[in-house]
Amino acid sequence: MSYSFSVKGATKAEVIDLASKQFDDVEKNQPAHKADMPAARTALAAFIDLLVDDSAQDCGASVSGYLSWNDKGTYQSAVNISTGLQPRK
């Protein structure tokens, strides 16, 4: 089961908030992802925190991940996170 989304906001906090809503939607639509969402949320916050604070630029993030499982539990998982600042238009 996989997911992918991108968010963009005026501040790092806004991006975290927008991403949190996307993570909530992933969990709602794909309940198996309740297993990996805490780690993905924490990882995104850590990468957002690496960025400098620059009020002249927007902040963006792209997140994708997947989870595979069987009757014994999760046997494969991944998350890919890209973050960055972009000149405000």
C-alpha cells in the first residue's frame, strides 16, 4: 500500500500542518498505514527543521511511502522525503 503527496506553505509550521492533514487522510483511506505514520511524521518534521528560516521564501515538502505486510506483520516499509525553500512568487 503506498501514498504520495506534496505541500507548500509560507512557513515551515504551515507545511508541517498541511502535511499532517495529508498524513491523516492517508491513515483514513489506508488504515494499514497507522503502523508507519508516526515515523513518517517525525522524519518529515526533522527534515523541515533542517531548513533555514527565510520569510522571503516558501517552504515545500514532497512525501511518498509504502508499507507491505502479511499475516505475520510488516515486512517492508519505506518513506521518501524531500524538503526545500523556493522563492515566493
